[in-house]
Amino acid sequence: MPELPEVETIRRQLAERIPGRSFAAVQVHDPMLVSPEDPGIFVAQVAGQRVRSVDRRGKYLLVELESGDTLAVHLRMTGRLHWRPGAPDEEEERFLRARFDLDDGSTLTFGDMRRFGRAWIVPAALPDRERYWTARVGIEPLSPRFTRRVLADLLEGRRGPIKAVLLNQTLVAGLGNMYVDEALFQARIHPERRAGTLDPDEIRRLHRAIRDRLAAAVEAGGASIDSYRDSLGEKGSMQDLLRVHLHAGEPCPRCRTPIRNTRVAQRGTYWCPRCQEPPPPW
């Protein structure tokens, strides 16, 4: 699933290409993409609108329109937004769900093999748009507001595994399975540790690791492990920098102990049994 670095990569690329452009035509090929909205209403809300900016909240891509409305997109597991300077190749877009033609002849397509992705309009007239987003996503981990003190406050008193807490999008926005594994390894914290038991030094290491791994992933253009491609159709390279995720049975890059994997918070989880000391029995 595209996580914060992958969506941020797409945001940056589109922010260089579509602000100031208008949607000359919009086609919804799969009504499920905009459900429960009627596709005709969705098209009417977007077609003819000029793009003011391209933003992001967690894993949500936000295209701000001149009307004040926001076109929100969630790629989910296999969604792909692909910008081209001209028309798309129909054979390349076998899973086409929507097409957006811009007034300069460029196109933006939404392809999605598993059809879990969604697009919808957040209206300008919504009474409290900020509350709309804060109810869905927590603090941005790459923002200056995400301090060690903030992380400590988020973890205080929580009895669940630290991995499950970090995956909670209403607490920290955009963190997903892969980057939580990588951050916990860098911080030397076992994924099943009770979140509320971390001491100040562990919180300091974890805070640094979260920001470091996300920044590295954004620099690498995200990770192309399965279907992810950026908005130009290119692969990211963060998969080449993963230290433990998907490396079960391979030697730890620090101590050479074989990496283990299990399930934590119903997600495949990778860690080093020597560098990340298992917690005592609960």
C-alpha cells in the first residue's frame, strides 16, 4: 500500500505540473471509485475547475480547486495516479478507473487493479474542514510539530503494542507497515513492546528513526515492492534500502542474527531478535 513517502512523491511531482491547469474533461470509468457519489455529480464538480495547489494529509492526496472544493484521492492498495504530457496508452491502462484531461493536453489517469482506491469531493462549504481531516489523520511525522514531547504524549499510558499504535492513522498520519518496521529496527525497539512502557531514551531514538526513515524514503521516491509507481510511471528505490522488512531469514545488517517475522496488529512484521529485545510476557 502506498504510504506517506509514496504519496508525498506523487504530490511533489503533480505540484510541479498541474497547478494553474484546468480539468477540460473528466471521465469516470468505474462508479465504485466515487461511490456513494453519483459519477455525473462528481464529474460536474471537477470538470472546468482550475487547480490551485496539490497537498497531502497522511496518505490522502488533496487537489485544491479554484472553487474552494478539494478533490481527495486515496490510492489504498494498488491505486496509481499517472500524469502524461499527452493521451494515455489504452493498453497500458488495463485497470483504468478515471481519466482527467487538462487544458494543456496533458492527462491524469487513475488505475487500480484491486479497485479499493477512492476519490471524492470535500466541499468548500463544509463547516469545519480542519476537523474533517483531524478526525481521520493525526499529526504529520515530518512536520516541525511532531516533536519528541508530542510522541511521548501520544504513547503515554497506551497498553497496545508499539507497532499497532504507530499504525493508528488518527495518531500519526501516513505511517504504514513497512516504515514502522524500519523505524522500530533503527530505534532497537521490539514491535510488541507496550507503547506506554518506552523510556525517554527509547522515545528519542524512535522519534529520530521515524523521521529519518520517512525522509530517506521520500528522497528515494518511495518503495516499489509490488504495484507502486510514481505519477510519471517510474519505480521508487527505497526497497533497496530496507533493512529488515521482507528480509526474514537473512542476516541482520547490524549483528548478523537472522531476521524473524511474525504478525503484529494483523500485519506481517519483521525484526531482529538480538537488536530488538523481546518484551517480557504480558
